[in-house]
Amino acid sequence: MKTHARNDSVLGLIPAGGRSSRFGTSKATHVLDGLTLIERVHAALRAEIDDVRLGLARPEDPSPLDGPARVFDDPPGAGPAGSLRGAFLASNAEWVLVAACDMPGITAEAVRTLLGARSGAADAVVAVDPSGGLHPLFACYRRSCLSALDRYLSAERRSMRGLVASLDHVAVPFDEKILWNVNRPADLEGPPGAA
């Protein structure tokens, strides 16, 4: 059940243009419990957001998932920050909820939590783990951050953590099961602390 107001303009973005160099093959298309990693993230976002798009580095790059519309890094190859800019430029959305394709623990409930934390003048709502670490690839970004994003990318900066540090943001706590990130094959064993 989608719980955000129908007049709320939210676009879901799954950055999927990375090379998966630490994983060795495409992380997005790796199957875990019958679904690819990107299918798991896409399902969680689609449960709450009507418009979910994939962020790819360049238009000629193959899509790891059939169906969703695509946006492209602007500038090309700029990573998730470029995908975020591409998403804002390709839509009229007031907010873009970013969820990395390699975070299979993200649930519809977690998406609802992030959406529900948007308030005030904050430019971003960012997931934070129990140790206080920011997870800028599970976050909502308001259109008001676009000028800061433009300056950031113009300076050839790419780190999403650096971008978040430059924004007025709200941190939303999540446990490690939700923020489980798969960078290497060994990470498929489960989130830290999983038994």
C-alpha cells in the first residue's frame, strides 16, 4: 500500500551504473533467494513510489532490469551523484529517493520511514547505521539541493558522503539488516551480525 500523499512528487532512483569491480561480475543481476539484487530493491521502492527509474552511467549501457525507465548520469560516468542530477533533470519530482542496487535489505517499510521523515527545510533525509555512519545511497534528496549538487559536480567531486556533508540533512537510524551492502561475494552471507 502506497502511503505517501498522491500530490507528493517523489521519484525513486536506483543507481545501477557501477562497474562492480570488487564483486567481479554484475552485482545488480546476482540472484539472492530467487530475485536479483536490483529486483529486490526495485520491489521495495515500487511498493511505495509510483515512478521508479534506473540510473545508468551512459545511454549505451545495458540495463540490469527490464521495465523501469532510465535516467543517465549528468555528467556521464559521474556515479550516483550524476544519476541524482540526471533524475532531477529528467523529472519534475520535488524529492528523489535513492536506493543502491546492492542493498538487498531495503524493505517497503524502510522506504516508508525515509519518506515519512521528510520535513522542514532539510535538503536531504539520510539513513544512518547504529554506529552513526551515513548511508547516502539510501536517502531522500529534495530538489532544493540541485544547485549544491551542480557546484559539487562542477568541482569534479563524486562522493555522495561529501555531498551530504554539504547539505542541511536529517539522519534517520536503521539497523544493519536494512543497510546491508553487497560489495564483494563474501558480503552475500548476510549483514554484519547476522547469524
